[in-house]
Amino acid sequence: MNLQKLLCTELKRQLEAKGPRVVGIPAGGELLWQWFLDLNKTRTYHMAGPNPIGPSEILAYSKLTGWGIEARHVTILRAMDAVWIDHAYEKQPQAPDGVKTLPQRSGHNMTAGMFDAMFG
């Protein structure tokens, strides 16, 4: 098994773990694991949930920290991020196949304060 698969498998195991977690980072993956945790802390969100970590964010992280992140590292980080994103979105209720759904609607009436908070 290659390092990417090992890291993705461990991340999935960590995300699905119940109770105390013992991290089993594969040998040689410690730095990539730390990079992913650092990038995950800066993740942005939109109204429907988290955004994936983009290549530009990885590039900025590389420049800010001075780590020489290479293309092969980016591939692994993006694969780990895909595992994280899949886990985040599988918690959301899914409509049956072929059924269109409307966005969630608040039960609260719109107030001036709510409008300002949403649209500035």
C-alpha cells in the first residue's frame, strides 16, 4: 500500500472512531499529517458546509511556512481532504435519487438585524 492510501485510511479511521483515539500515522507520513491538520484549521465554509482545500491554499501554506511542498505532496493532501469532505457531507441528510429538494428554510421571520448579518 502506498503512503497516500495509508494516510487516507488512517484519516477515515480517525473520523469514524468513537471514544478515545489513538493515531496510527504511517511511517513517513508524520509531516503530511501535520500539514493536513494545519490546512484543515484554516478551512473556509459556505452555507451548505465546508469547502475543499484548494491548491492555492496549499501553495500559500508552503510559502508561509517555508516547507518545500511538491506536487506529489499536494496529491496526497488533496486525497486526504477528499476523505475529510466526504465524511463531512455524509452526515447531511440526502434526498432519494431523482428527487429535487429545496434549500433549508428558516422558521424565523426576516428582521433588519438578520438581513444586516447576512448581507452586511
